[in-house]
Amino acid sequence: MISNILAAETSSIVMIVILLVLFVGMMLISIIPQKKKQKEYEAMQNAIKVGTRIMTIGRLVGTVVAINTDNTIEVDIGTKGNPVVILINREGIGLNLDAQQVAPDSKGDIKTTSAEGDVDADETPEETSAPEEKTEESDNKDEEI
């Protein structure tokens, strides 16, 4: 009788410990990435100065003209001949376009441009102008991709 009571108490304590560990783990999984993202956003905000190209959260692209002391920024969203200056809150900035890096294409190669037009970095001009012939070498290349 006593052994049954002790077994029931032990299993309930183990269950409570497991639930607490799972709860703490879920909290860590959700809080750590959020803090990291917040630090990146603050660093992006601090890097903004006059002349920086930005994109607002409403997807307007422009250049910062002035940074005011009341947490607002003046952004020129017009053309060079026809400037359109808007006043936005600093927190309305979604991206710092000057800080963005060139993203590689799906294969991992960065596309380059040449005098004839856009050409992939691993393409040669002969391949672009001549009709493609199927060979064993091209078949193997397709299978690797």
C-alpha cells in the first residue's frame, strides 16, 4: 500500500519537473530570437544618417533629408527634378537600403554583368549564342544540380 502511494507521488513529481523543463525551453526558444532581432533593428536605426536610402514599413523608398530631435525623420521620396519630402516617425523605417548586401542567386553564384548584357558568372559567351547540344557532359551537369 505504501509503495503504491510513493510511486504515485514520484511519478507526479517527475511529470511536474518535465512540464517545467518544457515550459522553460519553449520560453528560451521564443525569447532569444526576438531579442536578437530587436538588437539588429536598433543597430539599423542607429546607422541611419542624412543621405541614407531607406524603405519605410509602407514600402516607400527614399533618401533621408533631415533627422529631427522629436524622433521624426524627413525623407525625400520624389525624383531629383521633383522632390517630395515626407515626415515620418523613426520607427516607421523598415529597411536601411545602404546597409543591404548583394544576395546570391539560388545556386549560390553572384550574377555579374558584362558589356553584352547580363550573363551568369559561370556562362561563357559561346554558350549563350550557340544552340545547346545534349552531350554526356551536360547530362552529368544537370544531374549534379
